[in-house]
Amino acid sequence: MPTHPKQLCSIPSATGAIARLACERLREFGKDAASVIAKAGATALQVNDDTVRLEVPKQITILELAAEELQDALFGFHLARDFDLREIGLVYYVLASSQQLIDALHNGMRYSSIVNEGIRVNVVQDTHSIAIIPDYVGVDREADRHHIEFWLVTVVRICRQVADTRLAPRRVGMRHLRETNPPEFKKFFGCDVDFGADRDEIVFPANVASLPIAGRDQYLNNLLRKYAETALSDGAQRPTTLRSAIEDAVTQLLPHGKANLTNVSRDLAISSRTLNRRLSAEGLTFKKVLAESRVALAKRYLAELDLPITEVAWLLGYTELSAFFHAFKRWTGMTPRQYRQGLR
């Protein structure tokens, strides 16, 4: 990963997870993944190491080349339909620990903005429908077919899995053309795909937004609590009962992008005004507790060397990787990568 985010790199990048899946599929069929990587102008390190960024156009090219190599005209679709969703990483657990489907979608939207600079996902909700609209940023959409099909299939799979129901979109649109509408697409989505559409989108009925997440996965919450106890205690007695309660609540809310005074007050069952008054009596503010919690958690997460820096930023509630880099340098005088190199 570069020391600084995309201000110093005009070509959007991503963690390369889809490219890794494509190369694994090539190897399963006895194909030479290394030659495909080379033809795309990428390196084995970019594809195989999830801490190294891969330019989005190269990821798109790898999927196109893999499809040709396997002679699979629906390669992106097949790849997305068959992989274990847990392979997308920690984001799966945050989605699965959300309260309602709309919360999971917004978490996914925020996550995509951090890990994939080439795609921004918008969730547009009105009284009749909820639309999930991926939009390419700084990337030639016309050069892609398999990458966007992978994205849209994966989004539907995640929605179905976390809601534990076979959701059927009202409409699926894709900007690229296909000569025919593949039967496999209609069987999977439950509707025809509108190829050559004005935009890429999945449209669900509005009522799916309030669907509860089935069997909310507590793995993430337990994991975060363990990290928080280690990071925030710093081997000593935590200073106040109120502060420790706020820190616990903040740790759970940060990955969902909801660590604010209103939500913390609600979780602690006291009013925002009362919380502020009690903090003030101890010479504290909510903003100060939140910032100090983020610093401690950032250092703890970065100590997990296998945890990608993109996921660290996301766990801390940031919507842009650059915001995390700037904040961490302000806190410590070094970038997250420099801090991690010091730990190594």
C-alpha cells in the first residue's frame, strides 16, 4: 500500500481480492495464472498480498484475460456465485452484525469507498424502492464486463445471506451489452437483466430495507471487545466507570460508522445532555474520549500485522482512507505504514 493515498496516485487502486479469486480459479483448472498477471501489467505481489494495492484497471484486465483463458463468457458471474462470502474479509462480519439490511448496505457502501478507489457505491432509498448503484471513478467502464457482473452478483448474495431470504430484485441494470440474456442470470436474480442500461444498478422493493439481519453474527462484537480491553486499558485500571462504558460503546459503533454522541447516549440509556454534563464534571468531553479511543484502537489494530490498513481505517469508522492517514499522522507524527514497519 502506498504511504499516502490517492492524491499521489492518479490511478484508482483496490485490495485486489477479486483478482486473487480469479487467479485461484485459473490454478484450479491447471492454467498459468502468472502469465495472466504479467499480461495485465501487474505483479505477483500485487495480486497475492492483500496489503499491497492493485490498480483497478489491472484488476479488470485480469478478469477479462482469465475469462478468455477459461473460455467462460460468464466468468465474473460464475466467480461471484461460487466463492465463500467470508473470503471478502472482516467486512462480512460487520455486515452480518448490522441491525437491519439497510444498515448492512450503508456499511458496505462505506467499506467499498475505502478498499476500492475505483468504485463508489450509492444506496438510494425512496418510498417505493431501494437502489444499489455502483459508479466507476477514474476507470473506463466500457472496458469492463466481468468485474461489474462479479460486483452485482456478490451484492445480491450478501443481501440474501445476511437477511436469510431469497430476495428478488425488481430490476437489475448493467451498462454493457450482451447479445442475449443468459438464462443463468435470470435464474439467479429472479428477473431479466437490462443490458445496455443507462447505469449499473440493483433495485429492491422498499420494504426489504427494514429486514432484520438473521442470527446477527456476534463474532465481530466479541473480537472488538477483546481488542478494546487490551488497547484502552493499557495495562492499568481504566480511569472512570463512565469513560470505560463510553469506550466500550464507541468500539462497537465505530465499524458501523455510528460512533457519535447520540448513539452512545442511547446505548448507555442516558440523555446526551446528561452524558455531556457528567463528562464535563470529570474534565472530559465526548470528542476527547472518542479521539483518544481511536488512537489507542488504531495502534492495537495496526499491531495485528495481517490486518490490512484499509480494514483498520474502516474499523475506526472512516469513510476515506486519506482521512485515516492524515489523522494518524497528526496523532503520532508518522503514517500507519511507518508505524507498522516500526513494529516489525
